[in-house]
Amino acid sequence: MAALASGLLRLTIDALVNAVQDRISAVGKRLPPSPPIRHRWLGHLHDIRTEGFVRFHARCVAEYGPLVLLRFGPPVLGRRLLLVADPAVARQTLMRDLQRGFIPGTGPMLVFGEDAVFCTGANDPVHASRQRLIARQITPEMLKLHACTMTAVWGPAIEQLVSVPAGRDSIERFNFGPAVLFTTQDVAVRCWMGVMPSPTEILDTLRRYFDTGSLLSEILFDTWYFVHAKRRVAALRSSYAPLVARGLDAVMAGDTPQARFIAESLDELGWDRRRLAEDKSYRAQLLASLPFYQHLFTVMLPSMGSTGGTILFLIRQLASDPVAQDRLRGELDGVDLISEPRAPRLTAMAIRECLRLYPQAAGITRTLRTARNYGEYFVPKGAYTFTMLHELHRNACSHADPHRFDASREISSTNGSWAGFSMGPLACTGRSFAELQIAVALKALLSRYRLSGAVVDPAAHNDYQGSVTLQPDPFTVTFSRRLTG
Ligand code: HEM
């Protein structure tokens, strides 16, 4: 209660200071002007849900320009979120943060605290050690183990997904996206929790994924998000509880190295492993503990959603681009991803290009700890900023013919023109795990089948609706069996 009161007090003081800064800025003598403001009492979520995020954003740009402050809730006290769609300003922002070693918080932890689904935020003192814990599961030795699991899952999954009937050489399949996401989630559970999920468990946890997707957009774009958050997190927890319980058994038995993530997480979060083995009520407490699930979801959700989405976009793209497909097939046929557990060069380039056109994260969120200028505008401390990857990645000044997919495009991930996995100290911890899984999935697919499909409509995607990640709309591919030696 005291924490809530002090949080509210801090928010109120911050809001008042911001209002004064706005006022000064409006006078326009000492500070540049504020960006144009789009204000909604009940947040902007309704518009985003109806229009889709990229389309909503394009409308904001048309009406307000490429920098717009979204205001939420009551004037003065409401939050504000700066959408940065000007690619030059976005690029400058990413680079400026790097150069100054400036790591603003990742979104409204202070505000949603207990209800957060992801444990992330540079303001959080335990953040760095949690990130190290996750990174320890992605060492070269662990990646070899993960590559074995991924290969064992993806081979049979591809056969089942495509399943060309006996006596035929090819088959046309429509909307196999759910099967791909199912397989990605299967891999995620085995790698991070050290247990084999049943098909029902995979489906149940998959369904909940979309809850968290919606939850994240509520947190970002709704005013009264905490009402929804409690309900959703409880549902999510209940669908993962049986898997966590089995993961605990694997930890106690010490029988799989992939149970190490759960084991180390328990230590990190202060749970006594020996007592968990003996004391049922203590174990029940863990199974109901929100912080434990928050930590788990930090790896589980991107291991399925962003990774699965990228695999799907690549399948769609390669089906319509036989030249790129052959190049990747040739490369992947020649590598052993278990002894060399990383995406080889051309595959890594194709992944980067895919994330350029179809960024899985719509943007990079930060909280401003100090007031800053964005382009010609002044943005006060305390604002959240959302650097739009869609606009950054389609900037014609950085990427020639920016709307065209080119699997062999050379993209720099250090000059601020591409941030598919973000940049700097808060960049994605799971990048090598994700790239490996994408490479394993493509190898399993391309070594068995040739793909063909219609020309791609780049706008045929879910526009971050129903989830915070991007997924292609259902599409058709013809799979032709490859004649192997
Ligand atoms: C194609 C797949 C993926 C993409 C495109 C992606 C992208 C991103 C992006 C854009 C961020 C935001 C960083 C920031 O705020 O600056 C992020 C953070 C993060 N990602 Fe990923 N990610 C992917 C897969 C994964 C996987 C498989 C894991 C599993 C370990 C993972 C774990 C994380 C974690 C722990 C963070 C938080 C980092 C921090 O706050 O320090 N990601 N990711």
C-alpha cells in the first residue's frame, strides 16, 4: 500500500513537472515546441485494434507528422508516449543512446510493476543478473544441445506439416502457420523448461500467447490496462503451471541439462530447491508465484512468437523467390548446425532482411529519465518513447528500394539503420537462439522440399493485432519433394 502511495505521489509530481515544462515549451521562448499531441481519455488501443498498428501509425503521420505524442487519460496526470516515425530521428535516437551509454528504462515498470509480463527494464536492479542468467543458457555448448533438440523436433514436424500423400510429388498447403507456431513452441518448452510438452499443453500455452500479446498492447496503448492485466496473467499462469511442475521434477532429478534454466532461475529468485522437493505447500506457493512466471515468459514468449513469425515470413518469401531459396538451400545443405550451432552467413543475412521488412517488435520502448530534443521538438522527462522499426527499416536513405525483399542485402546492425534485435546494452539476449532455430527450421524444410508460391503482398500481415508480434496472413505454398541422391 505504502509502495503504491509513493508510486502515485512520484507519478503525480512527475506529471506536474512535465506540465510546467510543457507550458514553458508552449511559450516557445526557451525551449523548442512540444510535438503535436493526440489525446484520448481511454487510450489509443481502440483505434489500434480497429485499424492495425502500422495503419494507425500511418494515419498519425498523415495527421500530425512523424513525431507525435500520444496522451492517455486525464490531462496533466495521464501518461504520454512519443511515437518516433521519422527515420532520421529514429536512427539518431538509437545511436545517441549508444554513444551516451544512456539506457532509459524499458517501459512503464514503475506503473505496472506487479502486473508486468516481461521482467525487463534497466531501472530494475536485478535486471542485469537475470539477463546474465538467460545468456548463460545460450553459450556455444548449450546451443549445441539446443540444436539437437531443434533438429529432433523440426524434422518430423516438417513431414507432418507438409505430408505429401503417397504416390504424389507435391502438395499445395494453405495456412499452415498454426502448425509452424506449434512446433516453435514445442522447441521452446523443451529447451527452456527441460520437459516434453503434450500436444494439448502446447496448444493451451499457445492460445495464451495471444493473451500476453494483447496484454502488452494494453499496457502500452490503453489507459486502464491494469484491470485487464491481472486477469490475463492469472490465465497465463494456469496454462503453464503443469509444465512448470514437471520442470521442477526434472530439476530435482537433475536428468537434463536443459532443466538448468529453471534450476538457476529458482536460485536467482530465492527459492530453496531442496525444500521444493520435500514441502508440498512451498511448491504450491512457487506454482502460484507471479515473479517466477514473469521471468519464464521473458524467454518463452519470444522463443515462440518472434521466432515463429520470422520463420513464417521467410517461408512465404522464399516460396516466391526461387533464386534466394536455392542459395539458402545450398548453404544449409552444406552445414552441420549441431557441431556449428549458428545461422550461416547467407541465412543470417536473409533473417536480417526479413526482420527489416517485417520487424517482429513494432518498436523499441524507453522511458526518458531526462528531457531531450527529438528533431525540432522538446520532449519532457518521464515520457515513454516508441521508436518505430517499420519506418526506420524502410528508410530509402539507408536501404535502397526499401520495400523490396532482397535476401542478399548487406545490412549493418551497428549504424542505427537496422534494429531488428535492438541495439546496445538492452539488445535481444536470445538472438543467437532465435537465429539458430530459424536456421534449423529452414534446413529441415529446404532439404526435403522445394517451395513455390505467389508473389508476396508485403501488407498481408496481422499488423501487430491480436499479438505484439507480426505474423503473415494465411498463405499458400506448393511443396515439391526433392529427389535426393
Ligand atoms: C526473431 C526473434 C526475436 C526478435 C526479432 C527479438 C527482438 C527483440 C527486441 C527488438 C528486443 C528489445 C530490446 C530493447 O528493448 O532494446 C528484445 C529483447 C529481448 N529478447 Fe528478443 N527477439 C527474438 C527472440 C528472442 C528469443 C528466442 C529470446 C529467448 C531468450 C529472446 C529474449 C529476449 C530478452 C530476454 C530481451 C530483453 C533484453 C533486455 O531487456 O535486456 N528474444 N528482443
